[in-house]
Amino acid sequence: MYKKIESYDQDKTDVIAKNYTDIISSIGEDIHREGLEKTPTRCAKSIQFLTQGYHIDPDQILKDALFKEDYKQMVIIKNIELYSLCEHHLVPFFGKAHIAYIPNNQIVGLSKIPRIVDVFSRRLQVQERLTKEISECLQKNLQPEGVAVVIEASHLCMQMRGIEKQNSTTTTSAFSGVFLTEEKTRLEFMNLIQSKLS
């Protein structure tokens, strides 16, 4: 039977929980109310889980799964779900990443690309930097002919607060190598991520 196990540093959890206790009290809530008694500890564990990407080496993830292969065509993984925290307000933004690379005598295990997305998204982020970090990490470790990354996301900092535009989405992109220099290759990628193959 599969069982998911999460572990947390107790000292760190206690410190973070104390801070959440102060925050909840400061907004006028009764921290001793039944529904809130365990909230600081839950939040302390939650924020550690949501920012676990700081403690994972993305380079090592890719280096452990590189394989020599004489394949020269585009490899695309699209609709990779991502969840992150906006570093300006600490509220979520979420969406999908579409990623492609053109191998240069080596490929990477397909599951590693979504893992790279997770590593960088599980940090305090802005979408622009997240897009760039994923692209640069893949370019550095795979040394392909080129990398393309497009992220489409909804930001709760725009939807729940501030301007409160619930239907807005943000799209960012990062291209390197042939995706940057060859318009035909870039357009092929953009057409493929928008198409529904069945």
C-alpha cells in the first residue's frame, strides 16, 4: 500500500507557527477558537511544503537522467500544471507550462521536465523569472539546439485583491538557440502547443 510521508524540521515549524499565531491575533481573530487552534502549525507545514524548491537541486535532477540518443526533432511536453506563490503578496498563481527542446545527441527522461517546473515553482516567484529559470536550467544541463518555454497562469493577487480581474491570465515566454533565431521553429512550437492532437 502506498503511503505519502511528509517530514518537517520541528524547530523550524515551531518558529513559523509562532509567527502565524501572531499574525492571526493581529488581524483580530481569537487564536484559541476551536477552528484556529491548530491553524498556525498547519500553516507552518504548508508554507514549508509550498517552498520546498529551495532545498532541491534542479541541475542534479537532470544530470541523473541524461541519455545519449541520436534524435534531432522537437520534444514537447505541454500542459504541465504548476502552482506557485507570488513573492509580492504570498498568494498563489497557477497555470500550465509548455516546454520544448531540440536534442543535441542527448535526451532527458520525460518526467524530469515537470519536476524542474515543480522545483522552480515551489519558491517565492514572479512568473517572468520562473519562465526564465526553467529555460536556463534546461539549456545549461541538456545543451540542446534550443529550448522553448511558455507559461500561462492566473494570479490571485490580481483576482482576489487589487484590481480584482477574475478572468485575466498572464502569458510569458523564454526562447533560446534555434527557437530564438529561427522563426519557423518557434512558430512550429507555438502551433503545436495550441493544437489538440487526437
